[in-house]
Amino acid sequence: MNQEYLANVFLSCSLRTEDRPFINYIEQILRRHRINPFGTVGRFSASPVNTAEHMRANIPKADFVVIVATPRYIQRDLKTGEQTYGLSEMVHVEAGMAYMAKKPVVVFVQEGTHVGNFLPNITQYITLNGKPESLQSNGFLIHSLLSNAYAIVQKIKQEAAGKVFFQTITTGLALYGGIKLIESLSNSSDEEDER
């Protein structure tokens, strides 16, 4: 079935085999909401260039960025001894690139994964465990988060289109004014020559 997507999202996720079931689960959620995941370096996109350059090229092509947070590292607080499971540093890098590119960021967290301090400061996130009950209990929030991200994208596109329109009108008026000025100067010069 050829489905028309409402948005294309850069999917930031782990490439590890053990994380695939959760990532596939999130991709299904996105596709059900008519959102097309793409651009993941090593998953949807490959190029003989530096990985960071490839990410920098793909993220601006997306309407927004979806981060799938799965555990990668064991982290321990040296003072309290508290231990958590943190994300890959590359996922943090992609989140930072998305933020700098002024792209909305949506985060889906696999239960038990600590997202760090940056992500909660730029977006809200949804924690899921991959089970149907988890999806059902978070269904409204997922829909709301994705709808709001899409609305932000639409607003950004409308503002950009408005700027282009304004610049086109301004340029057109400047050209028209320039032509009229040249005509006026030319007419003044012709009148002086006739005297």
C-alpha cells in the first residue's frame, strides 16, 4: 500500500542488533501516524563520508527528528553510587545537531533508559516498554506529541514561505523602482538635450 506521509523524520537510533525490536516498534508507530523515518546513518543512509558529516547533511532534510533512546552504557554517579543505563553518545550528538538546526525533537525511550539532562530540556518524551498495554496507555500522548511536532513544522514552513513571498515582493518593487528611476533619469537627460 502506497501511503502518503505527512512528514519525513530523521530517525536517531542505535544500530545494534539487540535494539532492533524496539526501534522497529517505534518505526511502526511513526508509520501508523503517516510519518516516514529516514536518514539514519547506517540504517537508511550510507555514504563514503565522515559519519558526523553525513548526519549534518541528513538532519536538515527532515521535517523533525525522532530519537529512539535505548540503553548503551552503564553510568554510575560517583557521589551517590546510583547506576543507570545511558544512551549512545552519537544519539546525543544527533539531538544537539537537530536542536541547532531548529528542528523539533521527539523522543521515545525504552523503559529503563536514562536520557540524560539535555533531552528533557528541549522536549517531552514518551517511555515505552514494547508491550501493547504500554502503547495503549500512552496512545493519546504519542498522538499529541507527534501532532504538535507536525504543527510546529507546518508553522516553520509557513513562516519560511511568508519570508520568501515578502522577499520576492520587496525585490520586485525594488526592481520596478530602479527601472522607473532609470527611465526618469533618461527622460530628464533627453529633455535637457532637447533644450
